[in-house]
Amino acid sequence: MLVRGAVLTVVLLGLVAFSVLLAKVTLTPSPASEDLVTANLRPGRSLRQYAEDYTFLAACKQAGGNLLLGVPFGLLLPFFVPRRLRMIRTTLLTAVAMAVVELIQGALVEGRAFDVDDVILNTAGALLGYFVLGRRISHRYYTYTDASGSPGPSAEKPEAEPKRAPGPAARTKAARTKAAPTKAAATKAAATKAAATKAAATKAARTKAGQRDRPKPAASAQKRGARTGRTDGAASGGRRATGSGAVRSLLDRLRGR
């Protein structure tokens, strides 16, 4: 926590010092060049003028000075902007700040005018400072603060995206996927039921055919009873006839005596 506070304090002081230097360089009146400078709203116009009308050293001094004015932005702003889209935010902040400075120059400062090429060069200098040194320093700073359990002031947690309702195509696909196993299960159940019905019908037909081939128990019993009765009757008649013959023989013998 102490280290983080010290780093942010140093960076803030450096940003304030740079702002004072920037104001002194860009907002200082220049009466001698009041009749020479004009506002430039066309990108690249001043750069062509540097190449055509200035000497090589003068052109390098003019363009290099605008580049160096933007470098501190690329070194200091990454400590105060969120880590998400850090480079883009640093570039946009630099462009906005330098555009405001150029507008103040053209509106209030004598011998100064708004130049869009200066804004472009300052922004390019900020990107140069960010890629050369600012990205590494800010990355180490955030790594250290995250490891120590005290995230930097610009850390952002990505918001959870709301769940989106599935579209018509997704719902149709899900319905088809759900209906496929249901249809297969219904087909399988119908086939199983038909097989069971067929097996039951076959079994019933076999049972009925077997019953037709077998003799009826009641009829068999009646036939057996009738046959037994006839045999018993015949035997009784034979015994009766034998008994009556014996009696007659006995009577004939008594009469002869």
C-alpha cells in the first residue's frame, strides 16, 4: 500500500511538472511570428511545409519538439487509466489534451495558431513513449500491486454479460434434439408392444389348437361309465339265467321221484 502510494505520488508530480512545462512552451506569446502563422485544419500541410521551406535541422527541431512533448503522456497516463484498452485510452486522452492546448493557442495566445499536425505529432509521441517504456513500467506496477493484494486504482472487473435468450433457430434446434430421442423411444415402445401382442396371439392360438386335439374329460368318463354298466348288466343277466336253470333242474328231479 505504501509503495503504491509513493509511486502514484511521484507519477502525479511528474505529470504536474510536465503540464507546467507544456504550458510554458505552447502558451507563451510570440509577437514576432503573428503575421507568419496561420491556422491549419488539413492534416499533413505543416509537415509538407517543414520539408519544403525549412532546413533539415529546423524541420527536425520542429517535428521532433512536437514528438517529445507527447512522450510524457505515454509514460505517465498508463498509471491512471484502466488496464483494459490502456493504449487506446492513453492515445485518446493525449489527443484531447493537445487539441485543447492548440485551441487555447489559436484563441488566446498572440503569435500562435491551431495546427492539427501538432496534435498528430504529440499523439504519435505519446504512443512512442508508451511502447518504449510506459507499457513495461505500468505492467510491472500493476503486477506488483496485484501480487501484494492491493489492486491499482484503475483496475476494472469485467461485468458479467447478461444471459441472452436463445434465438428462434436455437430453440428450434433444441426442440428437434429433444424430440428425436422421444420419437425413437415411442417407436421402440410401439415395436415392443406389437411384438408382445403378436406373441400373446400366437400363444393363444397354440393353446386353442391343443384343446381341440384333447378329448373332453366328461365325455370320456360318460363313455367309460356306459361301457362298465353294460358289462355289469350282462354279467348280472348271466348269473340270473344260471340261477333259474339250476332251480328248474332241481324241480324236475323231485317230480321224477
